[in-house]
Amino acid sequence: MKTWQKAVIKILSPHLEKQEPVHGTAHAARVFKYCCLLAKDYRDVDIDALFLASYLHDFGYFTKVENHMKHAKFSVKFLNLLINKIKISPKKIALVRQIILNHPGKTVSGSNLPIEIYIFHDADKIEGLGAIGAMRLAGYAGQVGRKIWDPTKKRNSNLPYGGNFSAVHTILDYQIKVKFYTKIGKKMAKERKNFSKLFVNKLLREWNL
């Protein structure tokens, strides 16, 4: 690990740990590992930019902002505060900013974007699927005072994050509908989406006795 990467973790970890188990250090570390895995199929990938984006992309939640789109903008503001404390080129900083601003949402908007944006999108969204994804969403629901499942709320996949009415709403109307772009990401997502569907079906059967 490079000196500046150690500095980033040292600076951010105390704050990220307060966001466990949903958007904290463990999530950041796993996203970076997924980035490295997905990047293997592509040439000249900026791993440094992916590292910094992994640890900073959800930092905006430290402000207690609940709007998923706005948290990325807050994260970029913290990136600006880090620039003078780490040795990293302006070009990389610009790419990190672009990655963070593009990571919310179930699709990537735009064309001819750097491959790092697609890699990061897939890595972060993989974390919202499968067993860990279900636990993270249940944890988030608890953090913001929502239910695991609320049958009184109509489902609407056209709303941002499926409306986020409950953890189950988000899984069904957002996470399962996320688009993936990388070769490995598509393969992993297929398996995890299948698990998420089975998990929700089992949960609802138990819910309804």
C-alpha cells in the first residue's frame, strides 16, 4: 500500500467507522477489492483513482444526508479537503471526482466515459446485492427509521431507489434492476440477483406466515 493511501485511510477511517455497517470502512474496503477484480479484464485502469473513490464515495453520508443523489456531491466536497493532504496528481483527482459523481443510480449516464466509472459502478452495486446487500439494506432501514418491509406502500420502480419505502422495496425495485457493464460484474450480478430474489420470496412467505 502506498504512503498516500495509508494517509487516506488514517484520515477517513474514524469517520467511516461511525457509518458502519452500511456505508463504513468495511463497505469501502470490499468495493475496492471488487474494483481490482473487475479491472483485470481491462488495460490501463487507474487503480489509484478507484482506491480513493472507494473510500470516499459514500463519505457524504457522514453529513446525515438521506438523499442518495446528494451524498455524492457532499463526498466530492470532502475530496477537495483531501487534496492538500495527499500526493496524487490533479488528473487522478479529476477522475475520482467524476467516478464519485457518477456512482449513484442504477445506470451510468453518458457515453465514452472512462472505464473506471463503469468498473466502480459495478463494484459498488454488487455490494447492494446478495447476502451482504440484504444485510446492508436492513441496516440502513434501521438507521433511517424505515421498516424491513411495509406492505402498505405500493411498489414503484420509477422512483429513485424504488422509493426506498423499506429494505424489501429497495431490493425489488432498485437493486435487482441495476444495470451492470463489466464482464465479471455481469456474471457476479446474475448470481447475486438470483439470490436476492430467492431471499425476498422466502422473507415474504415467512412474513405472511
